[in-house]
Amino acid sequence: MMEFFKGSRDEFEKLKGEGSWKDKAKIIQRQMAEVFGSKNLSFLMGSGCSSLRPEDEDLGIPTMKFLAEEFQALLATDDEAGLAFVNATQKAELYEKLGIDLSSDDVKGNLEQMMAVMINAHQFCQTSDKDELNTVAALVESIIVGIKKFVLYKCTTGPFSNGNDSVVAHYRRFYQSLTTRARGLAPPWVFTTNYDLFNERAMDRSGIPYSNGFSGTVERRFNPATYRLALAEQLDITSRRWAAVDGFVHFCKLHGSVNWTEEDTGLFPIRESHAPLDPSKDRVMIYPTPSKQTASFGSPYADMFREFQRQVVQDQSVLMILGYSFGDEHVNNIIFQGLTLPGFRVIAFMDPETNDITRELAALGDPRIWFIWGDGKEVGTKAHYFDSVVNHLMPTSADQKIDQTIEKALQTLLAKPQDTEDGQG
């Protein structure tokens, strides 16, 4: 059964009987079409968007909960897999020397929280005047490298890295739905806490122009000024008339990326890397809690969060939440600040009983806070899961359906063996 509440009001209350899943989906789709016409539209995407587990088979990247469980299993072993990241010996030595238990309740369920603790410990050991703590810094750094290696491995290795495009296909449908926005509206903003490259691959393959804060060609480096630029096409050469390109997207990775590295050269030290990165050699930019780190880690994270806050406080701003369960305090604080403004709306595709924060938001009964969720038995996945949302609940246009039909037909033709016996190829 699917549910849709605006504050305390049930949007399906007027349906006869319980109403069919299809009827409810149409209601949501119409409401989403209206939302897509908002003056300022933003999306917040969490780890749930990159997770795809049909019949318990991981086609994407596990959510933070499953990543943390797998990492804890590696901590308990000294086999080859554990030795490649962080093992039981390092864990025991860390507890003996600093009293930090990587399996404590405070950190075991959240790799980002664990990384924050280790970064703080590393800074403390480095600045201490005690020699014994200075020597522990190397151990702490090796554990940080191990966590990063594990995250990099899980975000870059799987069926999606061996030709399975199931996850990218869902992202492509999401971005194609953004093309239904009317011309003249401000470009939408997509914010994500994910490290993976599914968003970028989806936009690249769909030919969608976007700005991710980086500029350059051979060496693409982060420059927040690029977010203030627009992509335009020339309409009339003689009069120099220009118009903004339709379908443009602003894209922000709030927690960093698997292909970002920090270098000591150049005016802008954060660079996108095309080659695989090694945390033991490269300074890979995966630092999920920037406010707890030194000033050198302020950019690009401070710039990204500033853009997020700036967008939330815009007039008639709508934030649509997908695959994010309010697990990051920094992100949550900006959302809560937005709710103090009368023109701000939050649309969360999630069960309001997910955790204490979502329960409190639902209990407010605020009509600006929408919750959409359900079991989705009719489509084989929960209604609020990313694949269900993009396939059944997002607005679509006739042009988009035609494009998808053409693409499928071309893929079928390309998959057929070519007859080259006549020498024509």
C-alpha cells in the first residue's frame, strides 16, 4: 500500500475504497509535475539511490548500513580481504594505545562517523608533544587509508563496473525527467552525499549539460565561481542575443568523490582524476565531516555546503529528498533552517517511521513537509525506493517516452550481428 501525506493530510483520502496503486501513482505524478514547475527546485540524493538489490543481489553500492556491517566483518578477521583494508591486529593496537574501539556503538554503524573520529585522533597525535603519541599517528593514518580503500573499492567495483548498467539507467531516467521543467525556470540543483560516479555517468550518457564546480579540460580543478556561470547559446549573431541552454543542471557532491584528489600545485588544488586513486599515495578527497577538520579541508566542502544553504533559502524553494535518511547532522541543520522560512517545502520519499528525526518532522503536521512511501508490491519494490520513484512517480513528457523508445530500438539494432558477406560491412 502506498501513502502520501502533506503534513497530517492524507492525499489519498478522496479515492474510492483504498484506491489502486496505479491511481495513487497518477496522483503523485501530477503533484510532482506541479512541483517541477517551482521557481527553485533542488534534490538531495543519499546512498539509497545508488543501492539496487533485486533478490538480495547487489547491483549497485550497498547503503551505509550494509557497508558498515561488511567493514565490521573485515575487522574481525586477519584473512586476505581484511589485510587489504583494516584488520583485527590494527584494531586491537588502536584500542590499546588510544582507547578507541572501532566496534563501539558510536561508530560501528556509520563509516563516516568512524572516519571523523580517526581524523580527529590523527590530528591530536600529530600535534601532541608526547613521542609515544607521535608514533601512534602512523597507525591512525594507516587505518584512515584502510577505510578510504574500502570505500573506494565498494564504490568502484561491482556488477556496475563490469557492464551492468541497471543503476545508471535509473539515474538517467531521473535526469531525463528534469527535462519536463518549463523553459525560463532556474536550473535545478542536485546535491548528493554519495561518493560514486553514477550521477556524472548518467548525465554524460544522456548529453545533459551540467556544472559540478570544476573547470578546465586536461586538468579539471574545483573553482566555486563556476557555479555562478550559465551555459548559453547564441540566437542571433548580428545582435548578440543569447538564451540559456535548456536542461542545464547544477551538481554538488557534499561529501566528496572517489575521483577527487588534493595536490600542492596550482591556484585550485582540488582536481578530478581520470586514473584510479590510491589513498596510500594520493590525497583522496573523501572527508564527510568537514566542520570537524582543519581549515585546509574547508574547500571544497565549505563551498558545497554554502551552495546548499544558499539554494534552500531561495524564494519558493522546494527540496526533494531521495535515498537520504537524515543521517548527517550538517545536512539536516540546513534543512531545518529552511523550514523556518514560510516559502520552503520538503518532499521526502521515505517512511516517516524511519527514525526519530523523520517521526518528529511528521509529528509537526506541517503541510510544507510531504512524505511519500509504501510497500510497492505491485511493482516489485518499495514505492519510495529510487528505482520505483524514477520509473513510476516522476513526471514524464511525450518527448521523453519517444526518446526512450528510439534508444531501445537502436540498442536492439546494435546488438544484432552484422552481415558482412557482401563486403559492404
